[in-house]
Amino acid sequence: MTNSTFTRRGVLKTGAVTGAGLALPTIFTSSASAFTNEPTGSTVKFGFNVPQTGPYAEEGLDELRAQELAVEHINGMGDGGMLNTFTSKALDGTGILGKKVEFVTGDTQTKSDAARASAKSMIEKDGVVMINGGSSSGVAIAVQGLCQEAGIIFMAGLTHSNDTTGKDRKANGFRHFFNAYMSGAALAPVLEKEYGTERRAYHLTADYTWGYTQQESIQSFTEAMGWETVNNVLTPVGAGDFSSYITPVLQSGADVLILNHYGGDMVNSLTQAVQFGLRDKMVNGKQFEIVVPLYSELMAAGAGENIKGVFGSMNWNWQLQDAGTKAFVQSFGQKYGRPPSNSAHTCYVQTLLYADAVARAGSFNPCAVAEALEGFEFDGMGNGPTLYRADDHQCFKDVLVMKGAENPTTQYDTLEVVEVTPRAQVEYAPNHPMFGGDAATLGTCNDGA
Amino acid sequence: MDAILLQILNGLDKGSAYALIALGLTLIFGTLGVVNFAHGALFMIGAFCAVVMQRLLNLSYEVVDPTRTDFLGNPLKVQMPYVESWFGTEFGGGLIEWSVPLSILLAIPVMVGLGFAMERGLIKHFYKRPHADQILVTFGLAIVLQEIIKYFFGANPIPTTSPDLFSGSFDFGVLLGFDPNTIIYPYWRMVYFLFALIIIGGVFSFLQFTTFGMVVRAGMADRETVGLLGINIDRRFTIMFGLAAAVAGLAGVMYAPILSPNYHMGMDFLVLSFVVVVVGGMGSLPGAVLAGFLLGILQSFASMNEVKSIIPGIDQVIIYLIAIIILLTRPRGLMGRKGVMED
């Protein structure tokens, strides 16, 4: 027989004391590690996840240049760039909340799995508090999902699909860049003015999320003004030779070709369409026209002379004459000897906006930062008065309608600004059907605690 | 009918590129027994020879134009090409405009030299190694070459234009009695097709009608016996490697105005060209050419909307589907020889 010294009361007392003892350090340290990668030293680390290899490496390089410049300006180096024109004055050039900003970089390779792996590594190994950058909607949506799970903020780079802040929107994700719907809303009135209301459009569309939403948006807006959509053909990404997709256009009776392509695909499809003489043809008694709804300066340079007179849209362009743009172009140009691209601009602005939100929130806690960004209205960043809408974390601002310049003087002014479409014209309801309807929600903010 | 004719024309230039790359691949495999995964990179480097020539001819000095400003507000520095100041605007401008055809002169020595360097410096050490090792080392070499090109030229496609004489397109529809604008074909693609025929004809003539070619063909059939006759077949095979590299390079040079050169363009062609070689028959030069044109045209047909509406996505798999059918019905390919890769 064994005599036990345990009593029910004794076990309960011991358990309570042990439990309290174990909980004590957590209670005392909860403010030090209350959220993912809470910075504890004198520095804070940002993660810049951009394509450094692969077809968009050139664009990624320009994003990195801008991000590095933004960090310099936050830390008080250089001429301050847009911090001088930004309407919020929470940043004083001494870092953020007394901490100097450092950064690490990752290579998205413009592949969703590689982008998630590099973001995960930066979050887990380098302890970054925020991920910024990228040049693809597929990548942005994948990394945004990861940041949501990890409990850090994702400040998207160049992503134009409606889905990023539509059906795939996330509480931890924020997009400054415009989207496909806004391109359609801005372009349609200009196309109507230039080409009339009786046109037959043929779409060639990149076979992935961005292509689908852009095609849907452009078709919706052009049909609303009276255009007929003859056909929409999906083309594989990286097809190279688009001749077999271009030649049926002539036999379709279409008099406008809309290229829902980006990057190398846009360069090749546009070049080949011009080589096949499409722009020299008269169809239905009208001059045949080509439209490239989403432009980028780097891609425009790749298309060379073929881009002359072709309409498209952009988030921002260095040729704008507002104070914010001038300050950024001056700062970027002095450092790198070239004007910034619109992907560089959006990454620069996103980095400053994040830093500013932290400063205003007084905390790096992602949910506090998200709250500071939601509904934030600002100006002085090159796009006029801008709103970070709380409902879907999409920025609303003016959109640029661009055209290939007839007589460029350098490799940097191959595009010219045709019209600055006012913000009111590109706004839409948060539950718009193209953005996931009523089913699309941000979910709840995750701080990783 | 007009749509069918149009797709045949479309397939010709793509088929020409496949045929030229596959021809080089077959030459190397037939002579040296090496499966060269760096062959697509040679095509890409050829295209960049056109870019280099374009840049060489556009080498400029700066002239400050005080009436205009750059993006920072400083007086604009206008680039004036040296060739225009040396030879006059008309002739100098003409040289710049004809940079792609002129770059053939640059591509031949560069590609032959590169071929020799590749073969002597790296690939010869892998002759007695398994095919898997050869594939790995040549694939690695292709990635290295790609990255070197990207380092110097960036990742964006670089526009490379054909001479003005060949810009625009020819209306075959009018010629054949169809409606205008129904069958059009760019002049440069016609040039490319003719160029490919000349190169293919040249290679076949070289192998068929010269003593050197005869020895090479004998070596391809029975390397050991030719060696026993006291002929240094290895040296001839090295030259053939250089020739194959030059063929791939020239294919790339002339393709530059069709597809703006970028550092990974070779990989896109490489895989398809290997399928072409397999369909044509390993080691068969006529097979490689025949399969190149055949698959190029079939790929164009598969891209037709009418075909894709019946079988969605067929344009992406047609080449591989044909390869499966050919290998099931004719395991040696269309014109494959007995004994090649069968030991």
C-alpha cells in the first residue's frame, strides 16, 4: 500500500502558483513581443521583395532604387524628396519612432512560390516589419496572403489586377497603385473622343488574373460607350511570337486591337502587330487602331517607335508638374541619373506612407498601422489629393491617360501625358461586382500575436 | 481558305527558326554525340550580336542643345552618332538603319569563336561522360551565358528594327484573288524565310559537295573507321561545332527584328527545338529541317480561334502531342537512322 502525500487542495494550490509563475514573464514581456517582429533595438527592418531576376528584373531594379531612396529620406539623408511636399508631417527625418530604418531585399523572380519563399525568409529570418514591392498581380496576391497569415503589413508594389483589392483583399494588405477598373474608366472617354462610338474591338489577353480583370474592365467601359467586342483571345504568358494570334484580327472585322499584355509580352505583341501593318489598314472605313491599357515607361522604351500614338494609362509619370513629382524626380535623378518609373514611384510612396502611418499610430503594431492608413487622406505625393479607402485598402487618386510620343527627345520621354483623369471619375463602390461584390471582405487584421 | 494560307505563312518563319536551331543541334549530336542544351543560348547571343552592332553604329558624342532641357532642367545633351558625322547623314544613317543585316558580319566570327571556345574549353571534357552529365553541364553553361547577357544588357527586351525597305507587309490576298488585307505577311518575315533556306542549303551543300563535308559525314556514320584511316576527325568535329554555333547565331541575328532580343529568348526556343530534333529523327539533318517547318506550321494552325474553340489550349500542347504520336508510330522519328541512341 502506498501512502500518497498529495491532496486535492494541495494540487490546486500548486497548480495555481505554477500557472501564475509561468504566466508572469509573458505578462511582463507582452508589450515587448506583442506582435510579429516587434522591433526592440535602435533599428527597424523593412523587406523589399522585388523581381531581381527574370523578365521584370529591370523594373525590380528601379523599385529597389526608389525604396533605397525612401529609406534615406526617412533616415534624414539626402534632400528629403517627397517628405518636403507630403501633407502629413509626422516624419521628421530621424527614422521612425526614434529607430533608424534598415532594409533587406528578396527576389520574387516574378513567380508566386519564389516570392512567398523570399517574403517568408525575410519575415522569419530577418525580422522585417513590413514587405513592399513587386511587379505582378499574381505575386502580389500570393505575398499579400502570406503577410496576412504572418501578421505583418504588405504595401503592394506594381499590381494592377482588380482582385488585389477586390475579391482577394486582405486586412494586412494595402495598394497605392491604380487598378484595371480605373484604367477602363479613365481611358474610355478619351477613346470615345479620339475614335468615336462605333468601333469593333478585338482583345488579346494575357492568360492570368491581371489579364482577365483588365479585359473585363476595358470591355465593360468600351461597350458602355457603344463599342462592340468582336472577340477575346487568351494568350499564354511569354508566348514570344504572337503572329498566329494577330493575323486572325484582320479577318475578324475588328478595327481596334486591345492588347491586355504587360512587359515583354506587350513589347512583342505590339511590335508584331505593327509589323503586320495593322496600323496602316483601313477597316470598316476607319483607320485601324491599337490600345495598350496599361503602360510602363520601361516597357514603352522596349517597344521603340511602335508605340507612337498608341493610347494607354498609368498610375503616375515623371513628366507631371506638381511639387511632389518635381521633388521626387529631382531627388531620384540626382542620385541615379535617370527619371523614376511609375513602379519606382509607387514603391517609394508606399514606403513613406507606411513609415508615416507608424509615426502617426505611435506603434509598429500592424493593426495600429492599418488603422492609421485606413481612411487616410493626403497630398503632395504626385497624384493629387489621395484617399486610402478603409473598405478595401485601395488608394483613390487621379489617373493618367498616356500616348506614345510622336517625337521623343530622349529614351525617357517615349510617353506623353494626354489627360489627368480626376479621381471622382475612377471611383467605384467597395462591393462592385468586378471587385468580388458583397462577398469580398478584408477579414480581420492579424498582428501575429 | 485564306485563314489556312495565312497560318501556313505564319508557320514558315517560326518553322525557319526551329529548323535552323534544330539543324545545329543535330550537327553537334551527329558529330560529337553531345546533347547541347546551350544551343538556345547561342541563338540568343546571335540576336544580341544584332544589338551590339546597333549600339556600335549608334556610338555617339554629345552635343549640348541650349534650347531644350533634360528631365532635371539642365540643357539637353543630344546624342550625335559618329558614323553620321564621319560618313554624312545619308550614308551614316543608312548604316545604322541596316544594322541587323550588317551584324551578320559580326556574328559569324563571334559565334564560330564562341563555338570553338565552348567545345575546346568545356564540352570536350564531357565526351566520355553519360548524356545526363552533358545535359547538366550544357544547361548550366546556358544559364551562365544568359546571366552574362543580362548583366550587360539588362532584362528588358531591346527593340531592334529591320531596314525601312523591309518594314510593312505584303498583301498576298490581292495577289491570290482574295479580299485585300485578308492575307498579309511582313516583308521581314519573308526575308527571314529566304535567309533560312539559303543557310540550310549552304550547310547541306557544304556537307554534300566538299571533301571536308564528306569526311564529316563519314565520321558521323563511323567515327572509329575514319580515325583508323589517319584522319583527325576530332578537329573536323570541332569545326562543325563552330559551324553549328554560327548557324544558331545567324538564326538569332535575323530573328531580332521579329522578337526583340532578351536574355531568356533562347530557352523558349531550345525546348521546342529539341522536340523538333526528336520528331525529325536523332542525327538526321533533313529530318530536323522537315520537322522544324512542319511543327512551326502546325503550331500556327493550333493557334487559330476555330481550332481552339474545339480543343481549348491546343496551341500550348500541339508540338508535344505530335511528338508523342510520332514516337509511338515511328520511334526513330520521321527520318531517324537505325542505331542512333539505341545502344
